[in-house]
Amino acid sequence: MSIGRARTRAGSSGGAPLRVGLYGLLGSGNVGNDSSLEAVMTYLRANHAGAAVDFMCAGPERIRAEYRVPAIPIRWYANYEESASGLSAFALRAVSKGVDALRTASWVRRHDVVIVPGTGILETTLPQRPWGVPYATFLLCASGRLFGTRVLLVNVGATRARQRITQGLFTAAARLAAYRSFRDVQSRDAMRSGALDTSRDRVYPDLAFALPVPPVGRTDPNVVGVGVMAYYGGNDDRRHGAEI
């Protein structure tokens, strides 16, 4: 990954610092996602210490507390999620799609480069509607192309979606990105099967592996730690989610 080409825009504004945006399902408590974020933040501190960094993410409160930088939610509707219900919730969700298009475009436009640090941003391993993450990711990459902001999809995960709209949005988003790399061969192959030219895309280890291994004391070799989550299946398992 290189964000050097973004310096031409930053440098043209009289020595202003490089403006870097971090985007994705970050700060929501997913250890893997937040580890990928920490790896990229470590890179930025080491190589672009003077950069102005802010976030558009799933958990802005946690990000603000952890990194002491500005952060806003990906979805405008997140401000009303706990209080709205019934018809008002439906109306607010509908309005949110238009508002989010404007919010995303405005946010992207203020940056020289926007980084999606790993995560399964192009995956359907969890239940999601086309107008959720797929739509938001498309808005991000389309805004970058419109305003000349480099959007980098760095070591992301991907799967082939059976729903045409979802796959179309993911493919269009990836095609519009200025840079793509994948965290495994399966992810790259999934996007290739979705009619995306991946001949120039690279595969690298998951970003979390860039973090140093923490020191540990004496441990019991018979103890294994397993990450547990409430998993209801993927997009194709909606009818059997409760059973899963």
C-alpha cells in the first residue's frame, strides 16, 4: 500500500498536512476489524506522522475515545436507531439513504486519501441487505472517483454474493477504488468470479498479522482460546438464522 500519490493534492494547498480518512466497520467491538485498524494506524504514525486523520465508522464513540480524533457514524440513521420504531423508523431509514449519499460524498471530498483497513467489507458472511454495507461501500468508492480522492481497499475480505444487486454493488465499488488488495486468495477469486478484473490485485496476509506478538508468561499448552460470537448464518441462511 502506498499513499504517496495523494501528496500532490496535499502539497498543492501550501504545505497543508495529508488528510487521511479511515472508513469501515471499525470501533464496534470486532477484535479482528479493530486489529486491522491498529495495524494501519501504526503505519500512519510511523510514515505519515503529520497526517490529519479522522473516521467514518460503525463505532465513532469508541474510536474518539481510543484515538482522540474526529469520528462520525457511517449511517445517519444510527442517531435514531434506539428511539425510532414502526412507521417513523421505516421513514427515517428511507430518508437516510439519500442523506448518507450526501454525507459520504461530503466526507470523502475533504480528504486526500481514504483507507478501508482490512475487514470483510466485500463479504456476505453475515446477513445484510443490498442497501446496507454494499450500498455504503459503493457510495464511498463512487465519491472517491467523483472528487479525485484515492480510496484504498487494503487487504480486504470478499465473497461471491448470490443476490445480483449486492454483487453488483460490491463489484462496482471495487472497480471504482484506486487500490485493491485482498487478505486471501479466496477473496480475490470471489471478486474475479463476479466479473472484476483482479489480474493486478495482490494478496497479502491479514493486516492483523502486522501487529507485534504480545509477551506472554507461562501458559497451559492444553488451553485453547476460541472467539465466540452470536452467529446467525450468512445472507442465504435468513430463514434458519434462529436455529443456527
